[in-house]
Amino acid sequence: MPQRHGLGNQEVLGNQTEIDQSNPTMNWNNLYAKRTRWMTRSAIREVLKVTAQREIISFAGGLPAADLFPLDRVSEAATRVLKTIGPSALQYSQTEGIGGLRDWIAGKFNVQRENVLITSGSQQALDLIGRVILDEGDRAIVESPTYLALLSAWRPLGVEFIPAPADADGMQVDQLEALLQPQRPKCIYLTPNFQNPQGTTLTQERRIALLEFARKHSIAIVEDNPYSELRYRGASLPHLIDLDADAQATNDGVVIHVGTFSKVLMPGLRIGWVVAASPLIDKLVLAKQAADLHTSTFNQHVALELATNGCMDELIPRLRQAYRERLEAMLAALEAHFPRGASWMRPDGGIFLLATLPKSVNTTELLPPALEQNVAFVPGEEFHLNGEGRNTLRLNFSNPTPGKINAGIERLAEVVKRACSA
Amino acid sequence: MPQRHGLGNQEVLGNQTEIDQSNPTMNWNNLYAKRTRWMTRSAIREVLKVTAQREIISFAGGLPAADLFPLDRVSEAATRVLKTIGPSALQYSQTEGIGGLRDWIAGKFNVQRENVLITSGSQQALDLIGRVILDEGDRAIVESPTYLALLSAWRPLGVEFIPAPADADGMQVDQLEALLQPQRPKCIYLTPNFQNPQGTTLTQERRIALLEFARKHSIAIVEDNPYSELRYRGASLPHLIDLDADAQATNDGVVIHVGTFSKVLMPGLRIGWVVAASPLIDKLVLAKQAADLHTSTFNQHVALELATNGCMDELIPRLRQAYRERLEAMLAALEAHFPRGASWMRPDGGIFLLATLPKSVNTTELLPPALEQNVAFVPGEEFHLNGEGRNTLRLNFSNPTPGKINAGIERLAEVVKRACSA
């Protein structure tokens, strides 16, 4: 008989099987692991589904401006990789990542190749770090509010999150001492630059104090850094891992640095990385090998090509210019349209800002009328721990154009005003 | 000051920081989670590192023949995706996978889009399934020997593996009843077609019996199916999920089917999938969202293009032809060179076979002299549970050419003969 092509074989024997149909039911609810109960659907995801369905001005996602993606350069890079690297660009490769890309990242952070692991986006980096260091009941300090997907990644591990207060200058490091009891936290997770969702940046003084605190108490710092290249004003501040450089050189560093190409190239490639002490990298490699063997060989080569052939160096200033304009458009629109009693962050970079409405307003209840007006945002409550932030909303300004930002904020302001006067 | 391009900021403030260097040490060994102790480095990985270092004939990996990758077609597909799909091919996308690819896979298995999740290779599918259904102490039936990376993925969950005996016809289903005590296993993992490492195929009778057993006891079956398209003789058998079709249609099926493009297109794209009851898919989506947000949008589009534009339909027969020749070359070389007392499987397809030497030979001890003769294999012991298989070796025949296969088996036979006569 001729062999079929395609991946299903369902026609091969037709119905000539003799399956006893008397016990056909499987109740999947009885089968799930305990951790699965701690896996939750994110509000953002649900909002994004709605926004994908119709013409809407969305401040909800964290999407880069796709119209700025240099498609021709990506196309050229893909062709060039296949021509110069050949078949091995499509073959299995090392779990750690391809040597060239690890070396390029190592060079950026003045570390060795052994200190770098390539991951399938920075989300995987966060997941692997959690898996390697966090047991059920372990405590992790996070900013409140913090990055939602970090909570999603670590919650199924049974981690206890300890919210650290954060103001316009980022995590309030002088209040961390009080969080050491009853049990020393294993790590501190934060986004020092242009935090998601607040838009805040940790000051130089706090960076130094944080590192000293972490060293003193042997607590790991997970430094999540998706946005540092997207600075629109002010001078860059050193990464925590840069301040930790001497200790990193002898693998005694406390900082685990997480980065990504998603905001400086394209998220659809799913290339992120971890820079850390090599003993920890070794453990992360074991976890990653079990998780997905390795990150796409092809995409790693394409990303390296784009990072080294000048494409990324041309793209970043264009992104900065465009996003700066969009941020300014949003700040101007908020100023023009939002009612008294509302306030908002004025971030130095990144792609988000958090707005705060009068205490009486619940932004989760604001969402349905906003969607009715064809404008979307993410309620701030979910980013917070301990039920704070019910009157906040996260606004993304990287994806919509300045014109849409103005129109969208105007629409949103009408909904906000109605809620404020209700 | 001018903003720097590139991703490190270490020069910004130079050494003008005031870090107290008195507490610089971090002992990472004190920080790891319990599960990290259960993460182990695989022997295959170590062997592959050696084989990558020098000219060696390797039967060790599970690599497809990279010289058969249609590079020009991939290059064309990448260009076409960027032209026709545009920027969204490089943007964030849904955790479930892109609609077109999910529909294509759903069509192959006569299920709905809701029954399909796209994963970052089939390894991620196995990892996610474990995370969603297996608690510490849960029991999972596996063939002995079984796929090594399944053990790596599930061992950190604290799973107890129950080895089921397997012969030349695959898992001995009539002996499963005895494995139900002291506690019902949650799932049965197996590779029905051309198993790794044995090369065996589960018979039709056993497929039906296995499904009835699983239904009767409400045990999930994880059907790992990387190789079914690589059949070189005999008629295809129905997948377990095909036999489970009626129950799958009402989401009462017990079979979780795992597939991949790695063996029929290219592993470097890292595209796999799960086909299962939609309630389970929903949970796997939550786990995947936390694990890596989604699989590369770009690679999903490229794979869909290659799967639907005729490229894969042309490639699969070429792979079958080439691998059939390589399998025949290996069987002929084993016959010609291996000593009496050695035996080996004669698989109907796939990319591996297991050879068995006299009981007195320990194949782990055989590896160093083999590498000295520039030939590599993987000792079979690690695939087995309960310390069996010390006299077995796994041989891959998809990667080396027929000429190299003959030369390599001849070299290996010399090493084997010396060990047998020692």
C-alpha cells in the first residue's frame, strides 16, 4: 500500500478497530497537579483578545510598533544566515545558545561566555530562574506593583511574594530590612529601568543601596531589563550587574541579569538571555534542556546577524525617536483631557506609564464602558499585591501612533470623567 | 551626554560607585530549589560535546541529515512570510499558536483548533504536560528503556517512574495491570512508533489493549510521535489518538498526542504541538504563557508555509529514501562486522536502533576506547530504569552517510570484539 504523506494516520485502518466504548470518559479535573490551580489567566490576555477582535485604540498590550520593524533587513538576514552558516543554522544546537551570540552578549556586559545563557524570550529566563532557585514556601521580594507575567511564572511554584513599596524613584530600598522576617527571602525581583507597569526608574543611590543590602543578606537580585535602551531623556544609569562586576568576575555576584531582543529588535523571534554567575548558569542550562532543549538555532543566528550588521544600531534610535513622540503625545493628551484628581507618571523611557484616578474609581469597572468606546487599557489592580491599585490603569504608548494616542486618551477621558462624577 | 547604543551600560559611571565590597560572596549552592538536585546532565549531551570537537563518526546524537535540509526553500519561505504576512510575523502573538498552523494540525488529526497547542519543540510539550498533571510523588508508567529527555523533564517534578517491560513489539500492555498498585499511575508515556532508543513499534493489538486499559482506569496516555512519517517498510498503524477519536470529539479522550516538525522539516525551527482534550489544552496554555509567552511567531509562519507549499511533501519521501538506505547500511555493517553474541533491533522506521552485547560487556566502559577510535554511540544504561541495559548501546543511523556508517560500525566492532574477548 502506498505510504501517506502528512502527519495524521487516521484513515489507515478506518473503523476496523475494536475499542470497547464502555469506559470512554476522562475527567481531566481529577488529573491536574496542585500547581495547576495556581496558574491563572491574566486580565491582559483577555483584554488583548477583545482588542484583536475589532477596531479599537489599544493602550492595553506591551507591543512594540510593528510598522517600524525593518522587514527587508530581516529578510536579508535570514537569507544571509542560510547562505553563510548553512544547514547547521536549522539543526539542533547547544542548550546554552550559539557561541557567537553568547560572546556578543558577554562582550556587552564584560563577562565570559560561560556567564551567558540564551533563552526563548526573557519570559523563559524568569521561568527557569524560578524553577532553579524557588521552592514552595520560599519568599521573593517584588515591587508593588510589579510585572504580571513574573507573578504568573513563579506563582505555580508556591512562592510567597513579599511586596516592597515603590514610589516615583522605584523600589524603596530603605524599607527592605523590615521584609527579612520571619524568613529571609531568597531573591528580589525588579525592573530598575522604566518599570512595567509604573514607568519608574530606580535612582543611582537606591541601586547601590539595593546591591549592598542583597550582598549583606546573600539574597539574589533578579534584574529584569527589557527597556534600558529605550531612554528618551536623562543619562543612563549603570545596571545592577555592572555595579556587581567585581563579584561577578569571581562568580560571587548576587545579580542575575535578564535581557531580551524583544523591544530592540522584534518579539516574534523570542530571543532573551540571562547573565549570571556560571554555577547558576550551569543549573539554568539543565532546567532549559528539560524545558525546550534549546532556543531556535535559526532565530539566534538571525538575531546575531541583525545585532552585528548595523540593523539594530539603526533601529534603536528610530524606536527612541518614535516612542519619545508617542510618550509626549500621551502626556499632552492626558494633560488636555483627563479630569482634575487624576495623576500619572512621567517616565524617562520604556513603553508604559501608570495613571492614578481618584480613590473612588475602580478601573476594573471602567474597562467595559471603555471597550464600548473602542479604547482599551489594563486595570492596575492585577499588577499590585495586597489588593492595592484599584484606582490605577496601565497605559502603553509604544504601539498606537500619536494621532491615535490623542484620540484614544480623549475617548478614555470621557469614560473616566463619567466615573469620577458618578 | 550622548546615549550609547548596545545593551550594556557598564561604562556610564565607570568606577565612581560606592559599593561596600566587604560582603561580596554568594554561595549559589545554598540557594537552589530542591527540584534542582533532580536535574541531571545527560550522558548524550556529554558525548555530543566530545563528538563536536573532532572528526568522529557519530552514532550518538538524534540528528537528522542536515545535508538534506532544503535551504533554498527555507530562504524563500522566510522571504515570502515577511512579504505576505508583514510585520505581524515578527510581533508578539497568541500563546496557543497562530491560527493557520493550529488549523493545519487540527485537520491532520480530525480535531478542532481548540484541541491544538503549538509548542517550542515537542520537548516543551512534554515539559508542560508534566507541569500540568504531575505532583511530587505521582506515578508515571514509561517503557524501559525510554526517551531520556522525558525523564529529565519529569524527574525534577518528583515523579516516580514505573518501568513497564517492553519487547520487540513495544510496551507489554498485558503486564500493566500489575503496575496499578500501590497507587494508580496518573499517566503512561510511550513512543508507539520506532521508539527511541529501541526502534520498536507497538502492534495494533497492543494499541487497542493499551487504550482500553487507560480508559478503564482513567489514566492519561502521553503519545510521543516524532517519527511516524519515517516509516521504511510495512503499513502505518493508527495513532492512539486516532483510536481515541470518538472520545476526543467530546473532550473525553484519554490520549495526549505530542508531535513535532523536527524530524520532517528542521529541528532548528523548534516547532512542536500537543493535540488533546480542550480542557487540558486550556491548562497547558496557562503553563506555556508562564513558560515563554508563545512560540516564535516567525518560525510558526515559516513552518506553516513549508508544510503547505509542497516543500514538506517533497522532503519526507527524500528523508525516507535516505534513512532507509542508512538503516540498511547499518544492518548490513552490523551483520558483517559485529561478533557472535551481539544482537540488534531491525526497526521499521525512525532513526535509532538498540544493539545488545553479551551480558559481560558494560557499554559505558566501551565508550572511551570507541571515542579513541573516533566512533561514538550512547550507552544504553541511561535509557533504562532499575539499572538494566548495561550491555546495550543506542545507534543513530539518520545522520552519518552509508559510507561512514559502514566504516564506523567496522571500527566500533573492533572495540566490541576486544571487550567480548576480554
